[in-house]
Amino acid sequence: MRYRPLLAADYSLPANPETVAWGYYSGQSKPVLTVHSGDTVRMQTLSTCGSPEQMVSRGVKAEQIPPYTDPIYKEVKDIGPGGHILTGPVSIAEAEPGDVLEVQILKVDIDVDFACNAFGLGRGFLPMEYPYSRFKIIPLDRNKMIARFAPGIELPLHPFFGSMGVAPAGGKIDSAPPFAHAGNLDNKELVAGTTLYIPVAVKGALFQAGDGHAGQGNGEVDITALETYLSGTFRFIVHKDRRLLWPRAETSEYFISMGFSKELKEATEHAVRDMIDFLVTEKHLTRDDAYMLSSVAVDVDITQLVDGNVGVHALLPKRIFTGAAPR
């Protein structure tokens, strides 16, 4: 077999028919695992490349497909309204509505030697220019950490989970549009070693992850990335003394704010306003200086354009902070 087994953590959560949520986040879901603040969980996730039969028909060798895929496709009946197969939910016992859940992304492993990319009729950013469907299998070299997209084209691999989020208050929501619960962020900055902060809306937070990507371009314009199987190790920490309206993130180089809306302008406004709030509350700038600094130092990037709610993220470089007290 060409897949990788789970690695040790405080808890391991394999992907099977009892541990996945297919196409939704829900505040009414029952947790498949309960842990405590500070615990680590190793989570195994599926790709969005289709059933074993579909993948084999498109050129994937049967022995490359992890064996836990088939039972999930055959046995899970509670499907939709979205299409992502998410592992979880994991309940963090201390989390309450109004808290902030810190998700430390400790490790992300690619579990197979292939990825897929596809676009479909009526989907993607340019649906009228591509009124048909295409599917492509892309070989991955996990030793060299490259994808062989085509002869003469090699892509560096930067694996991350397209979807990481908590439950909204209330019932099921589609797994596709990102929002305050995080979810389908498709933010390629969120690789191993980075941290995601999410406002909690329900008891236990109910964290889920999936939609594994071996890499992606900002925009994700055809609606898919280098879709693949990932396993990730996460540490969960509950903060009782913090409040957030939108998810935020932190990498070794950047503080990141995010915004989501059906309209790109409104999503950008959310991300920029939240960056200003971060600079005021965390860096103790005046609101005027925060607006000015956002203009001269912050990069505002399009995360994705194709998930119902478009995403924008603003990147504030850490290197500009010298340690001197603000005036």
C-alpha cells in the first residue's frame, strides 16, 4: 500500500463511516471525540477526488487508494448540502459560545502519491468560458515534495487543509461557503507550523477538518486545488478572555485577518476592518495609525473566488515590529 498510517498524538481520529460529516457543519452534530484544551489530535481525512471506482476510471491505481475510502462511500447516507467529506466533529470540553478556539497546526502529511484537479459545467470563476467538465490526475513525489502537473511543469507542494472550522449555532450549513465559523477557508498560508483562531458558537466548538490540498494558487479559480488525502495533527487551546468576529491566523511571518461575503468588496472590507481592530487591540495603535499602517504595510490578497462566499485575507508582516513602544 502507498498510503501512510496515522502517527502518534494524544488522540488519533481515523476516517471511517462513524467519524465523518459529509458536506456540512452543524451545531446539532454529536461529537465523535471529546478532548480537553491543550490536547493534540491526529486526524485522517479524505480527498474530494471521488469514489474508488471514479478514481480508478480516471487513472488512479487501485492500490494507491487508501482502504478507508470505500466504506465511507458505501455506508455514509447523511450527505449534503455540500460535498466535502470532513473528519469530526471533535469537541473541546472547555469551549463555550463566545470563547476563541486556537488551532495549532502541528503537522500535515500527504498520504498518497496523487492529487486531482477538476472543473465542472457551470462552476468555477469562468463558467461561461468553460461550459464543460474536465478531470486531471496529477502525480505527487512526496520525497522531492513536487507535483508533476505536465511535462516540464513541476509544482512545489505546500500541503494544507482547505476546510478547518467549528460548528455554527443551529443546524446544518453547507460545507462550501466559509464564514465566521471558518470552514472552507482555502487559505494556502495555513500550513504546518501556523495557527488558526476561530470564534466559538456552540458548546465544545465541534471542530472538523478536511478538503486536503497538496498546494493551491490564491483564487482557486477553477474551483479545485491539488486535491489529495491528508493527515494532520492539531493542538486545541480554548481562550476565555478573547473575542473575535472573524477567524484570524498567525504564521511565522504574518498576522492574518480574513473576510467572507458573496461580494468581493464586502469580503475585503471585513478583512481590512478586522486587521485595523487587531492593530488597535493587540498592537495598541490609534485607529488612524492602524488604517495608515494597513495601507503602507499590509497585503490584501484574494483567498478564493469560487465557494459561494468569496474570501479575502490581509497579511501583516511581523518583521516590521521592532519592539519599540508605539507613540
